[in-house]
Amino acid sequence: MQIRFLSVMILVSSLIPYLSYGKTNHTFLFQAEWLVLNNFLSSPSAVMHPLIIVPLLSQLLILIFGVISPKIALVYLGILGLYLLIAFILLAGFLSGNIWIVLSCAPFIICSTLFILLAKKK
């Protein structure tokens, strides 16, 4: 039960990161993912980039193998794929000095760390 709950929390927290670019542009990751999914339906070749595909497939891995039928090794793989995107967002937050970007990545890092610690206990 805890594995499933933490998997859901990882999925939800992976959608929270805040992105700010330029002087007036900002969005949350779930808004950006919605735009990507809409673009994927109209022109799939426009969204074929590793930083787009890997996190989306990672979220799918966590949904299937963390929530529906738990398999810890595949959830680890999903967390690793999501860390790729979250690490770049966190790096952008540190380099730009934007504390809100850095703090918005914290829930994902906390939830995934709790998942790893819980999985090591079992």
C-alpha cells in the first residue's frame, strides 16, 4: 500500500515544478506537458526530443508499475528518468537564482527519496 501511495505522490510531485523563462514567461510542468501532449497528437515529430520523451515514458512506467501492479525495479527506472528532467530544472533554478524553481522541485526529490528508502527496507 505504501509503495502505491508513494508512486502516486511521485507522479503528482513530478508535475509541480515551476518553470520561468524570459521576463514574463512562466508555467508549471503540468501545463507544459499538456501542451506537449496536444502537439504530439497533431505533429509527433515536433516533440521527439529525449528531454520530452524520457520523462513522459518514465511517468508511464511509474503509473503502470508503481500504482497498478507494483514492481520496484521498474519504478526505480521511472524515477531515474524523471530525475533527468527535474535535475535540469533544478540546475536552471540554481543558475538563475530563482528560489521558486528550486523549491518547486523539492516535493519530487522528497517523495522519490522516501520511495527509495522504503523500498530498501523491504
